[in-house]
Amino acid sequence: MTRGRTDDRDATAFAPRITLTLLFGLLIFVVVALLWVLPVLLEEPPPGAIPDWRAERVRAVLAGKALYLLVASILTAAFLGIRGWLPGTGGGRRS
């Protein structure tokens, strides 16, 4: 084997588990945040409301919760990745 080259077995076993976990965590965050603000998105604005009424309501609903939702989503994705339930993570099993 030449210096600087990886073994073929190592090259095929490579999976960017941390990157996949973070991406799935962000995906879970987006889905949970959208579900969290869904009632606000479905509300009809009152007559004479300002043009960005809905955006202000969404900000008010997510105020102080977005960071907790993000942390919970990434921790959930990490747990699912460790268990091997996320695609590409493999759960740390080696063959």
C-alpha cells in the first residue's frame, strides 16, 4: 500500500454520519417548527391588519422556543442516528 492512500475497505465504509445527523436534525427542526406554527398560518388575518401580520404572529409564537426546538431536533436526530434508524448512519455497525 502506498503512503497517503486508504485501504479499499476503509474507503467503502466511509459515511459522513455527523453531517447526516446534522442535516436530519435541521430537517426535523423545519418540520417541527412548521407544525408548531401551522395554526397561525391557517388563521385569517383580521380586517385592517398590517401587511406582515402573519409574519409577526409567527415570530411571536416562535419567540423563545426556536432554540429549544433546534436542540431537541438535533438530539433526536443524534439518537436516531446512533440507533441506526436514519439512512446512511448505519448505527455504528461494522461488518
